[in-house]
Amino acid sequence: MIPFSHTWPYDILLGDLYVQYCPFCSKENILLPMKPKELQTVRDGKKKLLVFPCCNTSLTVIDNDNDYLLFDQAVR
Ligand SMILES: [Zn+2]
């Protein structure tokens, strides 16, 4: 069971990963330093350190599905 508090929705646009807004600083349309192909490597078990470019908050992506990233800490 995935804890909803650790999830955040993402979008893929033109080969890039976006979030509609940052859960930490609330800036909108954040381009994440992560490629869509990395979603699969995370699903395969390779964790991904992600630094939000807007506020330099870093956290680890530990899983994902078609809509959500799952982090190692709560983002809500
Ligand atoms: Zn931010």
C-alpha cells in the first residue's frame, strides 16, 4: 500500500518531466531534472535522487506509476 502522503503527480510533455507545481515552494510548471526513461529504471529498483530546480529541495524517487512519483518522504 503506497502512502498517499509520499506521492506527487507528474506530467510528461515533449519528452520532459514536469510537475504542475512544487510541493515545497509552490512555484508552477517545474521542469524536473529527470527523463521519462528514468521512470522505468526507478520501477526496476534504481532509486533516483531528484533536486527540484526551483528551491533546491532534494529527495529520492523510489517508485512511480503512470501518474505519480513516490518519494522516500512525505510531500503533502
Ligand atoms: Zn520548489
